[in-house]
Amino acid sequence: MREDVPHHLALLILRLGVACVFLLFGFDKLPHAANWLVYVPSEWIRSSGLERWVSLPQMLWLQGFVELILGANLLLGVFTRISAAGCMALLALIIVSLGLDPAEPLLQQVVLRDIGLCCSSCALMVLGPGGWSLDAWLAAQAS
């Protein structure tokens, strides 16, 4: 068991790091969705037709709510692989919709940050939650 400590610690740190980012952004989007409109490529949203069903601030509020759920799951280490896959999907959508436009340095920074978070989420999805998680505790209780 002692040799597993670095492995479990690394996965805990990775899981908590991704969880903190999702929780912070999720908590900020709920009361301040309008502040995040600058990051939304409106031409992409308009061409997709999403505005017929939901406004941009509502879409960002919904994204914040999803980020809170994903972040809380990762923080607790419950449904870790599914939550990490959800994080990857959300981040991949953001990366593809924003692209790497050299004329938009602010959006470039967002995309580069999201690429790193997407890779971290991929690692969590592949490696799992580690031994210091509710997933591991529930699995131990079941056996």
C-alpha cells in the first residue's frame, strides 16, 4: 500500500486542480453570466441556431451549472471518469468554437488554458479517481 501513495496523491492533486477551476468558473457564471459574453463567439452561436431555444446569458448560466456539477463530482471523486469525460466534451466544444485566432490574443489564452484542462481531464478519465476518492471508497464497500 505504501508504494501507491505517490500515485494516489498525484491523482488527488490532478482531480482537485481540475475541480477547482470548474467550481470557480461555475460559481462565477451563475450570478455574472453577462460578464462571460465576451468569450462567446456570437457568429458561431447564431450560425448554429441555438438562440432559437435559449438566449446567450441563459446558455452561459446553464454552462455554469454544468461546471458546478462536474467540479463537485471531481472534488469528491464520485463518478470521476464520467465527469472527466463531461469536462473533456465541454472543453472540446469551447476549443473548437473559439479556435486559435491570432487576431484575438485574449481568446488565444482561453483556448490554450482549455487545451491544458482538456488534457488533464483526459488523464483523469483514463487513470480514474485514485485511491483517495469516494469512487474508491464505494468500490471497497461493495466488495
